[in-house]
Amino acid sequence: MFGFGKKKRREQVVEASAQSPTAQMTRSTLPEGTLPEGMPPTKASEPSPAQNATEQIVEPGRLARAIAKQAAGLQDKEKGKRFLAGLRNGLARTREVLTADLGELVTGRKEIDQDLLDELEILLLSADVGIPATTRIMDDLSYRVKLREVSDPAALLQAVRRHLAEILKRNTAPVRQPMAGKPQVILMIGVNGVGKTTTIGKLARQLKDEGNSVMLAAGDTFRAAAVEQLQAWGERNDVPVIAQHAGADPASVIFDALQAATARGIDVLIADTAGRLHNKTNLMEELRKIGRVMKKIDPDAPHEVMLVLDATTGQNALHQAEQFNGILPLTGITLTKLDGTAKGGILFAIAEKLDVPFRFIGVGERVEDLRHFDADEFLNALFAP
């Protein structure tokens, strides 16, 4: 999974051509800020003088067993055309605005004129592709039209697709790997309401299904019920959660979690953080502190700083990415809620502005709807009839 998890790396050594399966999961997921039905809230224990963190080791209950049983029956069901169909369904609203309108734009036209180019520019901007990317695309297309390299509307449409593909494929940096004996640390950041904690739960499930041992760190000590929500995901996925009391220092929680993960030989540690406004200096400074504290145990940690963005916010998502990247350099982006917006073009705007690869996209509520981002699959789903 993009180099996440030691199990995957071991398999690559044994069989370089093997492709790890994408874990499939139950159709019901835990919405942001809620607990599984019938589960009472669980309070994080107060730390004792001898122990700053309370490790929540959740035994596999009926819910966890039921989920595991259902997940086993869903393994490897979405392949080939079915996978593409699922992705296309998730991108339906963006496709309606971007590709359907592109098709209508050239239908019935026999030549490229200035009116067509102007309409194309407006269409790209309305789909949130962004001013920098749109300007660069239009400048190149206008030049090629003058040279007669692009001479008809159908060729113009193909040229637009090539430009969009080039934007997405520029950002393909691999995930950094930990030193031997150290867990791979994924630090999840983002503003409130983007689906960050839910993304953590889905990612943990997929990593665990690939054979990795996973631990979660409840670094969001500010939002009401944040710790309980992460503990619910821990029980659901049968993975340990390291937590402290509400209002505790997030850096302390994550430090203790990294110590515990290292001692236990955990493959992957996923650290949650409080949702914060990107324009709040004191909260953003806290992210720097978390990064510094991790390096006391592992100088290379965190190995992945993953920003979670909400696609429905359009250009504001790009602004958030720029602000967060200035505080703690990003190494990956997950874009959620693509199934609920026509603003999926923001993905191109972010890729054009930042040299940060997309790791995952969220196109639905189910665990399997958190999908590995693949530029070709994304474009095929976006442009396929």
C-alpha cells in the first residue's frame, strides 16, 4: 500500500511483481464524531505518575468479529471493470461538471475558434482546476492551435486530458521507510470536519488486512469524544490505542505511543491530531512540537505527514494545503468526500501548486471507498463514457 507497512515491504522483497490486495470491508462505517451502535462511550484513563499514557488494548468483541467475518467475504471483489465502475460512481458529480461539459463543448463543432477556447477556460475554472493550472493549459493549447498541432475540437479534448494527466503524474514521491526495528509513523493532520479520524480507521483496517501490526495514537485531546471515537475504531479493527485524559498534551500522547510501538515491534503507528484552523498560529505551532518530540525516539519520524482535505471546500482546500505545508512539510495528501461534490477538479489545482503526492481519495462511506490514488485509474474513471 504505497510502501505503508513492513508486511508489504517484506512481500516486495520475496516477489517484486506481486501486488498487495486492497482490503475490502463492511459497507457500514463510523461517521465522524460517532460511536458504533450500542457501544457506550469509553473515557480515557487518567495517567498515573509512573505511566503517562493509558494503552487501550481492545479485545475482539462481537462487533469486531462480525466485521472481520464480513471483510473476509469481501476480499478482492473489486477488480478491473468493477473497481473502475465503483470509482466512476464516486466521481459522478465531478464528471458531470468537467468531462460531460467538455464533451458538450466540442460536440457539433468542426473547428477551433477563440470562442471555443474562452469557453474551455471558463469550464476548467468552474471545475476548480485553478488559475495557475488553467492558465498554463490554455497558453499551451493556444500556442499549439496556432501551429496547427491541434486542429480540431476532438484533438483539443485529448490535449486537455494529456495536460491533466501530466499534472497528476508529476507528484509520485514514495513513502519514506523507517530504520530497522522502528515503526513506520504516519502523522495525520487537517482541519475540523474533513473526516480525518474516520480516514485513520479505514486506513488502519486496510493495513491490518495486509498483514501489518497497527497501533493508533489519540493525539486529538481537544475535540469532544475524539478519543472515544478513535478507541471505537481500535475495537472495530482490533488494534491497540494509546490515549491520555482529555486536554492532555498531544505531543506527550504521541511520544508515549511511539515508545510503546517501538517496544512492541509494531509495524505502523498512525497518530491522530486535533483538527485545527490553518490560520491559528498557536495550534499550528503545536504540530512543529509534535514533529520535534517524535525525533527524540526516531530521528526519521514521522515518515509520512499526511494532510486530509475535504474536496467539497474547493479552493479553500488548496489554501489549507499551502498553510499546513509551510508549518510541517507534507509528504502525502488524502482527499475525502469526492463523491459528494462537483469540485473534484481541486485535485488538479493542488497537484499543480504543491509538489506533494496524493496517497488516497475518499469516494464513499464504506471502508473500501478509501482508495489508493492512481492517476491513470482516476483519469479513466473521470473521462470514461
